[in-house]
Amino acid sequence: MPQSKEIHLASRPTGRPTKDNFTLVEVDVPSPSEGQLLIKNHYMSVDPYMRGRMRDAKSYIPPFQVGQVLEGGAVGEVIESNLEGFDVGDFVFNMQGWREYFLSDGKGLRKVDPSIAPLSAHLGVLGMPGITAYAGLFEVGELKEGEQVFVSGAAGAVGSLVGQFAKLKGCYVAGSAGSEKKITFLKETLGFDAAFNYKEGNLHEQIKKVCPKGIDVYFENVGGPMLEAVLLQMNNFGRIPVCGMISQYNATEPTPGPSTIAALIPKRIKMQGFISFDHHHLMKDFTRDVGGWLKDGKLHVEETIVEGIEQAADAFLGLFDGTNTGKMIVKLV
Amino acid sequence: MPQSKEIHLASRPTGRPTKDNFTLVEVDVPSPSEGQLLIKNHYMSVDPYMRGRMRDAKSYIPPFQVGQVLEGGAVGEVIESNLEGFDVGDFVFNMQGWREYFLSDGKGLRKVDPSIAPLSAHLGVLGMPGITAYAGLFEVGELKEGEQVFVSGAAGAVGSLVGQFAKLKGCYVAGSAGSEKKITFLKETLGFDAAFNYKEGNLHEQIKKVCPKGIDVYFENVGGPMLEAVLLQMNNFGRIPVCGMISQYNATEPTPGPSTIAALIPKRIKMQGFISFDHHHLMKDFTRDVGGWLKDGKLHVEETIVEGIEQAADAFLGLFDGTNTGKMIVKLV
């Protein structure tokens, strides 16, 4: 009988996750009953938000269960169909990542057209990271043409899109990332106006240098000392869409908050947390704008692709070391 | 020659201000030239925001100058008029507080009608604290009927209005203050649903107890550990209008920020600093609503009045000890 590999949560991580928190399990590829599909995933996503689901805590999405298969965005192909509306060979976006094969009754699937964009794009620029960057920058961040934008985690899946979207709106864009190679990538490949390596030098000094006219929109991906320093360089009426605080996700002790938070008052800063799935009303605008930019060759889509489900846990762990540039993707087929 | 007393900034405070930072100076009462008024202040305001102006730092309002008279809201009477449009006996709101007499060319004065409300009301419910509470709660805080509201510094000039405005909008209202007497005042005089003394017990436990259904709008007056604890009890899509952080104004070391700030993301919280003078477009609504409530006897106006300009510095210093209930006012006449 053919086998399907999948990754289970072996135990809940304390602090930084390790490979011991994951188990590779082989199961029989199941047969679809009437009304079911058998789907084979081609690509799966690993994302920083998954760290939150490994915690046994109430949040906007239920926690992963120990001993159960993990979940996440994926793009798969219909291999067998006993369900009207789906044909063998159809490609579908699904939330049953971290596994090779699965059965579906069709709920929660979204067909994707492989002729429009590479399949993996639905996990990045055309998927959750894309809508996250779009909603955060334009709706939560209320970005206006010509403003000063700073994005942390700028070479990541979301950050690399934030910077490009803002440039396309005629803004000045600066960013931070964790290596010289990424800084070069931001400036030379993505067209950032300025960028710096947050691991070197004084944060506040570096921010002042790359954003000499202050910051109107700070797209927050990292939290910690970066937020503290950025607040000092924000302009009056600035906005901080808070997408993530990856520097704090593995903390075992409470992370000190920004000592500069009182700057919110004299500068009248708005700081707002958001999650992409609250912003699906933007989908039409998103598809028009981002689909259009993509078609016109105006967006550089960067992916770090690792091959084989055996590498999925390492790919996930790598997010916290910054081993990815652009979207981290696991290719399963 | 008649004398006018005024208070000068003797030196910039380091940390908590002391009486040594102030000097009482006597000057001759000047004579108005053509186009000028001589005004005698009846009431002057002391407000926490003035601590910020004692710092030599760029902000939304220029710093006070050492050796110069302080400034702030006041209500005075026209004693001599050489300026058309102003008659002897007119009462005017002005920003020339901290002094008994002054000359004016009429700029920045606003006539007030003593038959509508007591003069001191223009420094409180009908003045800056009133519009601050109104704008923060309704515009920045986007308060909806029936929501759960928590306000810190609840017995202060702004907080005492915030709680009453929210009750008038059909909300559940809880607050914190610094003495048993104030807690009784909040519950029995102002009609708060619940209140606690922040100096006793565990903040997070107390907040959970007074806000069992969570918090939709947290009106922030104090900062520090209160904000850190409140973030844990905020509801999804909650709003935090940030009016002040009085607990941090005298800090000589950076105050630790809220270690719970990452809660902004899963709870999609909006936190926004604001200053009343950005919200003067609300003046018509404010006058209709707050003027109406006042006229209908629906608002309790609490003031702590000290007499004589000699007491002004102590009144100001008392703000940081919570010696006031409601608006702290200095009566000069």
C-alpha cells in the first residue's frame, strides 16, 4: 500500500522549538469514499505564526494538538475525485499542509489556476503573506503616496512584499534584516532606498540614518528592541501596523516592552495589531493590484525552497534564524 | 503701584518636580496700550501635561523657558479694555495661567458666558479635559453602546468624565484610582459599575475582577504596569486611546514598556495616542452632548480647588500624588 508522510507535533516547545518537537509519521494513503477527494500536496508553507499554535493557549486559532498532524497552507493536486466540482488534475489551495496526501470533502479548498502563477505563489505573494502585506500597509497602515516607510524583517515573506508595494506607491522605503547578503538583496533586487543589518551597530542610530525624514508607517514584524528604537524616529500621526513580533515568539521569560511607548502620545501614533483573515473584504482590490503588478513584472517574488517533507521541521526552525530570503516553502513533489 | 504675582520656572526638574523648580515673582500690573486689554485671572489650571513642557525637548508644544513665567489654561476678567470687541467685565478663557494679571491683544482669547456654567467649568468639563475625554472615548476609542470600558486615573479630571460619558452611552464602566475614598467616589457619586485601588493587590487579578467580560475600550491615563496588565484582559478588536501615562512622567530612567505588547496581534488591538487640540472638529458635537448633559444634571462635576497663586506649585505637584479628585483648579480671586 502506498505511504504518505506527515509531520506530527511530538511535544510542545519550551522556548525555541527543536527537531525533537516534531515526528515524521508514515501512514497509508487513504481511499476516498463517495463525496471525497484524495489530494497530494505539491508545496507546503511554514510560517512564524505556527509557533503560536504550538502553545496550549486560547488565541484566534486553536492550538495544535500533541500527537496530531500539524496544519498550514499548502497547494495540492486532486489525485482521485468522488466529489462533483473537482476533477483529477485540479490544483487546490488547502490548510492541510505538513502532509503529503489527505482526504477532503472539499470544504475549505480553493481552486488555483497553475497557468496564472507558479503554484507556490499561492503560499506567498498571492496568498496569506501577500494579503497580510497589502492589508497591513494600505488598510491598517493607511499608507499615502510619498510617505516614509520602514519595515523590519524586510527580507522575509511579508516584509519583502511590504517594501515593494510601498515603492510602487511612490514611497521612500527603508528596511532591516539580519545579514549583509539580505541588505544587498533589499537594495539591489527589491529596490529599497536604504537598509541595514540589525545585528550590527546601534539600532536607533541606524534607523535615524536610513530614515532621515522620520517614519510615517512602520510595518512591525519583529518587536523587541527594534520597536523601542523605531518609536523614537516616528513622525507625528505615524501608523504602526503590527503584523508580528518574531523576536519574542520563543521567549521563555516576559520580553521587556518598549520603554519609549509614551511617544505614542505627543506624536499621536496609531499602533494596531492585525491578522490577514480579517481583511478578506480587500480581496478584490488585492487581486487587481497585486495580480496586476505581478503580471506586469513589477514584483520580484523571492522564495527559499527546501525539498522533501523530511526538511519541513528544519525549514520552520530556520524562520527563527532568518535562513530564508523571501517566502520559505517546502516542495513535496 | 499694584502688584501681580506670577510663577516662573526656576529650573528644569530632574525626576519628580519640587517646589524649588518654581519661583513666585511679583511684577507691576502693566497698563494696556491702544489695542490691548488688561486681564485679571480668576481661575487657573494645573495639568499633568505641563510636566512635559518643563523638559527641554521638542514636542507638540514648545518647552517652558527657565526664568520665564509658566503658561496654561485660565479664566480671567477684562479689567481695562482698549480693544474693540471686549468690554470691561467680560470673562475670557486664555492660555496665560500661572499669573494674576496680564496684557493681551485679544489673540487666543475665547469669551465665556458665566451664566451658562461656573467659570471653572471652562478649565474642566467644558474645557480641555472635557474635549479630551470626549475625543478619546468616542473618536479615538470608537466607543459603541453597551461596550465594556475600563479607565485608569478614573477619579482625575479626564477619567471622571470618561467614566460618566461612557455610562451615559449605556456602557459597563470600571476604573482604577489610588485611594479607598476615590473608589467610593467613583462607585457612589459617579455611578461606576466597579472600581479598585491600584495600590492594593495584584493588578491583573483586580482588573479581571472588575472587568469579567473583558475590556473593549481602555482609556489610558497612567501607563506603566497598568497598561501591561490591562493588555491581558482586552477583548478582540479592543481600542486603547492613549491620553496620558502619568506614572512615567517623572521617571529618570527609561520605564519598562508593557511585556504583554504582543497581545496587540492576536487580539487585533488598536492603541492610539492623541491630543485634544487635534479634535476641535468635534466641538459642535461636544457642546451639544456635554453641554446638554450638564444642563440636564446628568454629569457630576468634581473639582479640587486650592486658593491663591501661592498654592499653584503645590497643586501641580499634588497631581503626581493624586491629591486631587476631579479637576485640580487654583482659584486666584
